[in-house]
Amino acid sequence: TMDIIYLRTPMAFLLLPLVALGAPTDEPNLTEPAPGACKRCCDPLDSSTDDPPLPPSHHHLPYPMPEVRPYINITILKGEKGDRGEPGMPGKWGKEGPRGERGAQGPKGSKGQMGTAGEPCKHQYAAFSVGRKKALHSSEGYQVLIFDTVFVNLYSHFDMFNGKFYCYVGGLYYFNLNVHTWNFKETYMHIMHNEEEAVILYAQPSDRSIMQSQSLMLELQENDEIWVRLYKRERENAIYSDD
């Protein structure tokens, strides 16, 4: 016989075919003695053969029990698409890509609000006034006129040790040089711009001393130098002092 059992689930059908490998027949049981068999009087009453006794049967049926083996056939049907799950954790940052092309210029924005008033601009100045009390005579070479008295030296732009003015603020500058000449001696000097002669101060020998003056305006750049040079000795050349 064949029995088929259907188990219905929401997702699959379960088919269990039962295969009967045994069935009742009319063949005689070999373990039982055939009717009319000859028995000797010396044979045991409970045994008709020398074969070992069979184990007691687990059933009381007159025929053997069929052997049943289940056969499972599972068919999975695809269900409907489920709901979208929750977003996962963000992944690691990828590598930086190449720089893109410059975009088109956007429209001009509206005018912003006026900012707070700033501090007033600081004007930079340079000014100095120096003098010399001692007399100076010419020598075999050129001499830098060194000053020994300071009247004004704003921000110390005039170096008293070297006798030179160093320009830290570029612009227009006005210079004035006054010299007291010596009697019967020549006065010959230059106002120098770096290593170039800018202007001459000169006085001829005279029987009396005078005040000789020279002035000029120069446009200076940062790090320019202004200084006074006494001419070398070719004839008597000096500046006067009353010390």
C-alpha cells in the first residue's frame, strides 16, 4: 500500500510518501512446521527442529509488519518582498578624488553692513638734528664728518657712531647743512647719497670766518644712507670750532 500525507505550511509543501516494502502473502512461514510432518517420540515436545528458537514477535498479527520509510520532498516558494531595513553604520571615508574644474561665477551678492571703525593710521616720521663742537682738518684721504651733539634723533635713525642717517621710511626728505668756516682756510665738503656725491658745500679762504649753508631735497628708498664727507688734503681744508 502507499499512503501520502500532505503537510501544508505558509511557505512550503511537505510530501511524505510511505513505501511499503512488505505485504501479507499466502506463502507458509518457514519457521513453523509443516502440517503432517513426522515426529519421533524422542524429540522434544517444544521443538520440532534443531534450529535455534526465534525471538518472540513484537506483534500478534498472522503476517509480517510492513517496513515504512518516509520520503520527504520540500518545495520552497518565494514570498513577497519584505520591508526595507534600517540604515547601517556609515563606512570609512574613501580616498580624496581629483580636484574638479572651476565653476561658473555666481551672481553678485548684496552689499554688506558697514564694519566697526578701525584705529587711526599711524604716520611714520623721520627727523634728526645733530651738531659738532670740535674742529676738523683734512687728511690724506676722505673723512666722514662725525657729530658729537644730538638735538633731535627720532627713532634713532641717525647713527652717531658712524655719522650716517639710515632711511627706514621711504619718501621725500629735506636736508640742511651749516658749517662755520676757518680763517684763511678752504671749506670743501659733500653731502653724500649712499656712495654718490649729491651736493657740494664750498667756501673760499678768507680773512674772516663765515657761516656757510647748503640744503637739498632727496627722494630716498628704504636702506638708503645720507652722510657728510670732508674732502681730502690737496690744500688747507677745515671747519672751525671755538673750543
